[in-house]
Amino acid sequence: QLQLQESGPGLVKPSETLSLTCSVSGGSITTRSFYWAWIRQPPGKGLEWIGSVFYTGTSYYNPSLKSRVTISLDTSKNQFSLRLNSVTAADTAVYYCAREVINNPRGWFDPWGQGTLVSVS
Amino acid sequence: DIQMTQSPSSLSAFPGDRVTITCRASQGISVSVAWYQQKPGKAPKLLINAASTLQSGVPSRFSGRKSETVFTLTINSLQPEDVATYYCQNYFSVPLTFGGGTRVDIK
């Protein structure tokens, strides 16, 4: 079965860049039926979609974060990554990676990684 | 952006009760709604897609329904293991958006 695992620093300084990687096992990220997504959840708050990337490299971002976000693929490692620039305390959150199941034109998230807490301080 | 207004924000019910959670979309979005269950300290888990399609392995006491722009998640006969926060999600268009969540507790 497909599994996703986030990795990266748990602490980032303000104004620096947050970088996370999602390793995918049990399936290929080059499958045409899926996007690969990042979603975050500030402590005690709700879920926010950050963006998704297709196997071609085409990406879609939440307009609220678009100026600071890059999501990319490394097909040789079956991984995809998130970079968020110029972070502030408001970017402190649990960051999840997930598979987005495409359903004309977008889709739902299944499965999810376990999540990783990133604190900005 | 499509807003998903979810209510109530929290509820408490007895075991065996029927529980209903509502999400109202700010515009028509066909059946492009998914529902998730998130237990404390865990990642969300997909329960329902396409407004009413139950995922494999999800207990049949969970059901989803759509009426125009109002989407409901119903738990028939609430069980202690259903204590969690539930979220709806719009996937009709970008940006993909979530409702604010409903925390469900047991009395």
C-alpha cells in the first residue's frame, strides 16, 4: 500500500526558508492519476492546502502562499519537496504530504503522511 | 475562492446518538466534496468522496449527502471510537479549501 513520509528540520528561523521532503513508497509518483500535495495545520487550528504538483512538474498553489512556495518532484528518488520562503511565526504548523486523487479536475487527499511539526522561532 | 462553512464547530452526544455535521459551499460545486476524520495527534483520514461515496473499510454508520450547496456527514449510532474532528473539503476548483472542522465528543 502507498505510504508517505515527511522529513526535514523541525525548527526554522524567521525570514529563512522552510524545506521539507516527502518520500513515497509502495507506488510511483509518475502515475498520471494523481497530484502530490502539501497541506498544513497550525497548532489547534484547521487544515490549509498549500499546493500540489503533477508528475510533469506542473504545480498549483494556494494564492495566499503562491509568492513564497515552490513544490517540486525528484522522480529518481520517488520524492517531492516543499520550499516556503521568508517564514514567520504564522508558518508554524504540522505539515502533511498527501496524494491527491484526480477527479475532474481536482480531487481528494488519500493517503496522508503522518505529518511533521515545523516551528518558526 | 469557494468557502466551506462548517457547523457546528463542536458537539457532544451520547453513544448511540445520530450526529449530523453540515458544510455549506459558497457556490455550486457539484458533488466535489470529501469528508475526513482526524483523531488527536494523527493525520486526517478520508471517509467519503464525491459527497456520498464511502471509502472501503469505513463503517457503514457514516454517510454523506448533498442538497444543493449543503453537504452533510451523518454518523448513525455514535461510537466512542468516533471521537475526532471532522473536516469537509471542496475539490471543485483551486484553491482547494476545507471547512473549519467539527469536534465530536462523547457525553
